[in-house]
Amino acid sequence: MTAKELLYIEDALGHEQYFQTQCAEAMNTLQDGELKTCLQQMQQTHRQLFQQFLGLL
């Protein structure tokens, strides 16, 4: 893997972590259970994507 490809993966990892954090923060501010469930699913998706990118390393 080239240095540039590693940088792309690092960026992707950072983005996925950011999205997970944003979902968690939004869940803490919401009262609507349906929206919380949606955000939990989104957070799980980003957690899985993070793991997939990490697996490339």
C-alpha cells in the first residue's frame, strides 16, 4: 500500500469516527424515540465502516 493510500484510509477512519460522535451527540439531545433509533442505526453503520477501513490496515 502506498503512502497516499494510507493517508486516504486515515482520512476515512477520521470521518467515520466523527460521524459516530455526531450521531451520539445528536441522540443525547433528542426526545423522539424514532429519531433516536434512526441515529443509532446510522451510528452502527459508521462503526461498521470504521472497522472495515481499519481492516484494510
